[in-house]
Amino acid sequence: MCGIVGFTGKQNAAPILLEGLKKLEYRGYDSAGIAVCKDGVISVSKVSGRIANLCEKTENGANMPGHSGIGHTRWATHGAPTDINAHPHMSCDGRFSIVHNGIIENYLELREELTAKGYAFRSQTDTEVIVHLLEMYYDGDLKSAVMKTTSRLEGSYAIGVLCADCPGTIMAVREASPLILGIGVGENFFASDVTALVAYTRNAIYLDDGEFAELTPERITVYDCTGTVIQKPVSRITWSVEAAEKGGYEHFMLKEIMEQPRAVKSALAPRIQNDQIQLDDFSFTKEDLRGIKKIVVTACGSAYYAGCAGKYAIEKLCHIPVDVQLASELRYGEPQIDSGTLLIVLSQSGETADTIAAMKECQSLGARVLAIVNVVGSTIAKLVDNTLYTWAGPEIAVATTKGYTTQLSVLYLFAVYAAHTMELLSQQEYLRLIRELQSIPQKIQQTLDMNITLPQLAKKYNTGHSMFYIGRNTDYAAALEGALKMKEISYIHAEAYAAGELKHGTIALIDEGQSVIALCCNRHIAEKTMNNIVEVKARGAQVLALAVKGDRAVLAQADDVIYIPGLDPLFQSVAEIIPLQLLAYYAAKENGCDIDKPKNLEKSVTVE
Ligand code: AGP
């Protein structure tokens, strides 16, 4: 997720663009830049690092005169956060400059086409294909060039365009990434969200997918995807800046829970093209994969639990043993690692000290490493040869949600890709699994939509005592993460137990009124866990069960049931974690906890 802004009016654009970018810094902050147009010449200034670096370089905009311009604050997805990769990007002829929020899924083929036609690329970004397409299609008609360019793009984009031939004009284009127009007096704006507008105007036009707009100081013209002028309603922005940063949600954590369908789609869609999985940043050949004797997954916290959930898919599909180890244990153990080991490192931040140390230990023993991280250019990403980014966008809440589900989704993708590469899947099974993967974002959305009773359930099951989370196999893996969510944001003690283990001791803890969350979503073993529901209820527990929509048997056993859409059991954890995230969120809200910044916790544990 990045932030884009645009301005055209009688004032100097640069200071206004910089102020707007400061308000969008929560959306991405690893590099930033602005472009302004004066007397038919576009000048650009861009730097890696925070907006403050850009303010310093431009003397708060004083050394960049011009009355129209665009700006960008970046959360890197393709290409490390460097000056070159920062936006805005320029066309070869210097006539165009653009900023972009989103992911161009077909950028590789466009880059090949444009390179073959002689367009010189400077950056590693997907975005740069846009500005060269504009140059290629421009014949004096800016609107036509914009339409031809966007007709070639697949993926999500909010784009700002500056053209040296059209001083005072800025273009804004929206497809699956938010873009709002601000209406001023003798000046007009665009921005990724209203936080960058409210200092100047509260009159806004919300572009919809497929629409684009031409802004001059006097006029805003909105077009539909056919280039026909359309009338759009003017909305009044009532949000405060703080509320706007959270997208209107009370906490970043709830916003990020709700963002998961889009985040998981961002992680998966660019890697599934024409019914084929393409991992362009994973170099293992069929022989490399067949040479793997063991896979070790190492991480901390929720990332470790994502590994526990992904293990089942990798073992089942790739027929390779998977050993999931806590990084803080692995680094001090006697890891049985050699050149036949593939180490998979999971980390949202890419900066977790224990994970880095464990990774280095395994690398010294000859392991080859695949890192699955969210932050482009993070320490872990820089230390390995193969990195699959999760492209979840910045995760602000300390308690991870979209970080976990995107990590897990990429593990599933890897499992299917590796199994197919090793020729372990029939073409029919490969396609079926690809369809399952492609359905995950929608299944997560359905899960969010189906479960509106979570606040009431959280009140009922949040008794203040310790909570049991029980399940088997993939259900148990989800229970591990669900229990951690409850602990770290509501401060209620919660433990996940392999359901089959209850009779080996822990059932002694079940007393009258004990809350038990029973995960019964893996259809192969749900019946076994339902037997455990009977056992704990016989001892006075109240049971909230998670089950797949249509499973009516569980209704006879549990006090309450949360239904989720069905997925292949191998992938089920990524959906069943959603209600557990919400259960923890509403319990924490009930307890009056600081949800986005839980006590004693930090977002990235960069020390041992
Ligand atoms: C998750 O909600 C916690 N904030 C924590 O367990 C986190 O998952 C762990 O510290 C690992 O962080 P990383 O993914 O950035 O490496």
C-alpha cells in the first residue's frame, strides 16, 4: 500500500504535496518523491527513507517551483526502497511523470514488450511500465494516451499523471485502489485517502473502479472507462484525520482484519497467470526441489504458527518432511541441517532478531533459504537469495493479522508450485488446487460477512478465566494462532491444545463454565474433535465451535457455532483464523485494552 497525492492551482504545488504525503505516511514510508511542472518542464525529487528526507532535499518544496504536481510515499513491493525505485517515475522523453499505488500483475510481459521497443527502464518497479506506455501511446491527446495505457494494465492501480505538454492539468485513474478528488476554490486535488485533503477541502468526489479524471485549477472532469463524461456526486468529508488513517475503523487492527481479502489477493494473484503459478523470485529448479531431503521452517510468534499451519500442505503435496521450529530454540539447538535442507524463514517485518540469528546459523550449516517476508529490502530479504514477498502492505497494529494470513497463503502457493514442479500433481489436481488458492480471498470475505455475532460471542466466552482452544491437524494449527491473538491483545490467558491430548492431563482443568473454543473445520477429523466437545461439556464447559458451513452435526454438541466457508482441508486454517482474530479483538475491546499497542509488546522484536 502506498500513498499518492496531486495538486493543481495558483499556489506552489510542492509544499502542498509534501504536507499531503506526511498525512499518508502511515500507508508507506520507505521512500517518497514529488514531481512538479513549471513552464512546460517537469522536475522530480525523490529519496529513500521518510518524508522528512524529501522535505530536507526540497527545502520544504521551496526549491521546486510549479503550480501543478504529484507526489508519492512508498511501501515497496517490487524493487527495494531506493532513490531509483522511489516514485514519481519519468518517461524517457521527460514529458510524463507518474505515481502509482497498487500492483501491476502483468508488468513483466509489458516490461519485455517496452524494452524490445527501445524504452529504457531505470527502476526495478512494476510501476515504471505505466509511464513508458503513456509515452508510447501519446500523440498529443493526453486523455487518449491514458485510456490506451490503462487498457493494457492488469491488477490494481491508483495513478497520478503529470504531462509537460499540459501545464496545470493532472490526471487521476482508479482501478481497485482508492482515489479521491478534493474540490477547492481555484484549485483541485487528488489523494489516496481523505487524510491528505481535509486540511484544504472537505468536498470530495470518490472515483470508482474504471473511472479517471482530468483536474485543472478551475475544473474537474470525470470519465467512465469508455471516456464518456459522467456526473459524480460530491461528498462531504466528516472524518477526522485520525479516523481517516484507520479507514473509519476504530483501530488499525480491525482495519487490517478487514483488509485481508485484498491483502491475500495481492499476495496470490500476481503469481497465478493463465492457470500457472509463477514464482519469479524463486530460482529452484525441479532438480533442486527433488534434491531437498528436509524442509525446516523457522520463525517467531504468529509467523511460527503460520509455519505450523503451512506444514500440512507442504508435506501432503510435496512428500517432503517439514520440521517447524521456533527460531529462538533453533538458534541454540543442534540443528540437523545440511545442504539437503531447505530453510523457509517467515517474518512480517524481516527484522526479528531470533529469526535472523537462526537463519544465519542454518546458512552456516549449508542450508539453502527461502524467505517469506512482508517488508521489501528488510534485513532477512537482503541476506537470502530467494524471497517471496507477501505484499500485504504496511501492518500498523502490533498484533499481526494480514501478515499471518498472507504468509500462510504464500506457503500454500509454494506447496502447490513445488509439487507441480516436481511432477507430483496431475494437471487436473494442479488446476483444482489453483482454483482453491484463487478462492481464498473470497472465502475470507465471506467469513467476515458471515460472522456478525462475534461481539456478542466475545462477551459470552470472555469470562475472565483462561480459555481453551482445541483442534486437530490444521485445526490445531489455527488454534495456536487464535490463542495467541486472544492472549496478546485481551490479556486473557488462553492455550491451544491438540484435542487428542485433553485426556492426557489437561482435561483436569475443565471446570464449570470453562470456555472452550473447538475448531472442527477439517472435515477429515472434525468428528473426533466433536467427541472432545462432548467430553468437556460433560465437565461443565461452555463450547463455541468453529465448523464449515453446512455441518449440522456440530449444532447438537456445541453451545454456539461459528460457520466458515469450506476450503480444501489443507488450506482451511487461513479462513478459520478470521473469526478467532475477531473474537480476540472484541474480547480486548470488552476489556478496554489498547488494541493497536498492547502492553509490553512491540511490532518488531529486533533484540534477543
Ligand atoms: C504477532 O501478533 C506478534 N506481534 C508476534 O508474535 C510476531 O508475530 C513475532 O514477533 C514475529 O514477528 P515477524 O513476523 O515480524 O518476524
